[in-house]
Amino acid sequence: MYENTFPNKRYKHTIAFLKEVIPDTNTTILDLGVRNPFVDYMEREGYTVHNTTGEDLDLDTSAVINTDAQVITAFEIFEHMLAPYNILRDIKATKIVASVPLKLWFSPAYRSKTDLWDRHYHEFEDWQFDWLFEKAGWHIKKREKFTNPVKKIGFRPLLRKFTPRYYMIYAERISS
């Protein structure tokens, strides 16, 4: 159904993880960030998905406070935020599925030269991402790292075949 090409390989991996941890497709999801191509994948699997509207989630967390969604998804968004702790703390839903690109020793942090929003403020190591969630009141139930090789020639593309690039977690809110 999904080709094994960029970004489809990542999408295939992400949708399989989501279906495993959130098998009930009658679940309503609030996906952090504006509508994107991956939302189409989630909807094709039967999920009802709403997105935030482009507000600065570092400053305005009302979307996660005011939603009735049972699950929050945050795929490759936290690395763009200055203070992801704030939104994690304010989420009212009890389940979250999130992923981030991992910090790679052989590659600098991503920075678009033309788009001010398309930059990585954080590139996490897995333990840092776990710690962020735990500090914000979440218990990680499942975690996974995976590669996403690129079709380029060179030393760094070769390393990407073997080095995990993405880290995905499923967490539930710790009862107070």
C-alpha cells in the first residue's frame, strides 16, 4: 500500500506503530501541526484527525487544552519547538504518539536557509526525549528507533543505512 521510498518508508513505519498502539480506529486524534501528507495516511486507516492551525505551540497551548480528542499525535514537531515541555504538560488527552529525528553525530542540526519555521531547535537523543516526557507527567509504554536511508552516494548516506534516524514513543498520562 505504501511504497518503500522517502518519505513513504517512514510513513509506513509510523502508521504500523500507530495501529499497534492505537488499534481502535474510532479514535479521534489531534495531530500537532498543520495538516500534512501523513494525515491522509491516518485517515485512510480510519482515524478521525484534526490538526492545530499553525499557532505557535510554544506560546499557545489552547488547542491541546480545549480538544476532545482521545489521542494526540506529534510527528516530527517537538524538534521545532523552543519549549516542548509546556505543551506536553498542558495536554488533556491521556495518550500520545510522538516521533522526533535523533541527533546524529555525523550530521549537523537541520536548518532551512529559506523557511524560518523549518529549523530544528532540538535534535534529541532518545534518553533526552524520554526524560522530557517523564518530567511532563507521561509514562512511556513503547519506544522504537528506526532508520530512513536516503538514495544518495557518500559517507553520511551510507551511515544512515545503519544508524537510527527516528525515535518514536507511545506514552500515557500518569494519573495524579
